[in-house]
Amino acid sequence: MPTTQPRRTPDELASIGGDIFDRQVRPALRPEDDGKFVAIDVETGDYEMDEDDYAAVSRLRARKPAADVWLMRAGYRAAYRI
């Protein structure tokens, strides 16, 4: 079974994904989007948003199977809290 190598490091994903979120997603957010997960394809800038992280990523991957995904959460500094 062939393995795929990541195209970007986690730091590169975070930088590109955060930039796309700030430029494209944040201006389009509405108050009711607060807390929703945003799955971003860092290659194309396409994104999906949902209250469920798995649903957002699944919808994005259905449209873009090879997406290099970064996950954000509207209104939060990080997608998850430890």
C-alpha cells in the first residue's frame, strides 16, 4: 500500500490556513457562525463550515478529495481546547 507524504509541514499549514481564514472567511462570518468549525483547503482557499468538525471536513473532501486541510473555529484562537 503506497503511503502519501504530507505536502506541507504543520507550521506551513497553520500559516497558510490562518491567512486564508483572516482574508476570506472572517469577513464572511455572521454572528450565528460563532463556534462553528471551518475546514479550509490551503491549496485553493475553498472551505466548508459546520457545527461538527467531521461534517465540515467531510463536505470539503467530497468536493476536493486531495485537499490539504486546515481546521479553524470561528470566534476562537484554536479549533480545540486542551
